[in-house]
Amino acid sequence: MTPQNRIRNLFELEGKVALITGASKGIGEAMARGLAEFGAKVVVSSRKADAVELVAESFRADGLEASGIAANMGRIEDIEALVDQVVGVYGGLDILINNAATNPVYGPIQQTDERAFDKIIDVNLKGPFALCNKAYPILKDRGGGAIIHISSIGGLTPEQGIGMYSVSKAALINLTKAMAQDWGPDNIRVNAICPGLIKTKFSEALWSNEANLKRFLHSIPLGRLGMADDIAGLAVYLASDASAYCTGGVYMADGGYAAS
């Protein structure tokens, strides 16, 4: 390693295996591409096999190393099989990004019935919890690793119209901190990213409403919506040795929304 590249090389992910859930589009796809461009072998995961394979094929067409494995983060059997398949394909796991999420209800919190509540908690909290626990012994045996939970600014302050989603993301932040405390001695770093309003299909109910959009833009100092690629660079940093002393952190990427 030459002195002039000492810091730059910390961002390299050559030889690392990364699993990204909810990666068939939007933020997940952007983060997967970012990690792959820095040298990681990435596993693109989401519910639909054809969707993840399509993304993996596009990565491979660009000379990147990628595989697609379908899994539903609301099903424990899928989660356990997913980790086993990742190890089967690449021999291990070093980086895990929990990005898959759901929000079947948009409106006042009293409109969230028990079925919707269970689905939100199962996918947004129980799924990451189970996936991390399944991956933990593999990361430990590899001498450590990096876990990134994708929370939300709604996890810091509940957002109107997505109340239970915000609650699940707040719990994910505390799960991040608890895992960081417990797994730090094993050199497993656990951090959370809290995106603001990112222009993706997932958040369309928020930015497609003119009144909502005007309200958000008025509160964003940078004066624009975020794009999926705005999250990718932060994910690369937290996945790499450049953030070797960072764990239990909660990182906002919201255009300054939380500061206004």
C-alpha cells in the first residue's frame, strides 16, 4: 500500500461478500451497485426471483460480481435459507445490509389494523433481527464484519401518514445500538442509515402528493428530494474499513431535514 493511497484503499471491498435485502430497485439496488463497484461480491435479494436476477444480470454486464437470491423477509424459513445460499455461492459473508421494508398503510395511525401492524413489524424489525442472528456466527468466524440497517428519519421523529412504519424504524435504530454493544467484541460493527425523503417507488405516496411534497421541500435546506445514489456512498463507507471505528451510529442522509 503506497502512502498516497493509504486512506483511499480503506474504501476498497475486494474479497468481501455482501448481502443486500430489498435490492431489486431503489435504495437497495443503488447500495448493491455501490458495493460491487468497490469490489464486493454482492448478493441482490428481494421477494421476486426474476427481479433480483435482472438486477444481478445488469451488474454482471458491467463487469461486476453479483448473484440474485429471492427471499421474503417476512418468512423465517426464507431468511434462514437465504444465508445458507449466500454461503453456498460465495463461501461466507462479510457485509449485511437490511434494506427490505414494507408500509401497507398510508394515513392516520388508527387505520393500521392488526394484520398491517404484524406485517410491518415482521418485515421491518423481526426480519432484520432474524437475519442478523443467522449471519452472526458466520461474521464472527470471519473475524468480524459490517451490518447496516436502513432506518428512516421517521425513526427519529414520526412522520405524519406513516406512523407505524416510523415506529418500526425507531425500533430498528435501538436494535442497531443493542447489536453494536453485544457484537462489538467480535469486531462486528452495526450502524444505521436514516434516509430522508428519497424519490423511489416505495415513497411515491409521499412525494407524488403535491401538498406533501411542498411541505417536505420547504423543510429541506438542500431544496430537493434525495435520490437512491445519495445513500450508496454512505453505505460504502459504513461497509468498508474506512469506518472501522464506527459502530452503533445513526447516520442521517436527509438533505438537512432533521436540522430545520
